[in-house]
Amino acid sequence: MLRHMNTILSAVFVIVCVVLSAIILMQEGRDQGLGAIGGMADSYWGKIRGRSVEGTLEKLTTALAVLFLVLAFVLNIV
């Protein structure tokens, strides 16, 4: 039973790693260029970022990173 659980958790861990890597690569860079100097960072688009695709990717990245750490911890124990 323990061997099967280890195999299943390892497979889920690999899937989480691949998906997390893909999502990180899909995100845009943090550098805002000269827009940050002129105050463009506080524009309308900066305020609704949480509801945009970028905001969704950031939330998904955080959730998958937490899942990655939990699975790594559990696999170390098992």
C-alpha cells in the first residue's frame, strides 16, 4: 500500500513540476521600463491586474508552489 501511495504521489509531483514550470514561463516580466518612473504603474490596468490573465497566473503559481512544497515534504516523509 505504501509503495503505491509513493508512486502516485511521485507522479502527481512530476505533473505539478511540469505545470508550474509552464505557468512560470507564460508570465510576463516584472520590469516596467520607464513607465514606473512616470507613475504609469498606478494606471487603471495596474489596479485591475488581479482580475486579468496575469493576476490569474500569479494566483495559480502561488497555489502550485504551495502544493509543490507540501508534496516534496510528504514524499520526504514517506
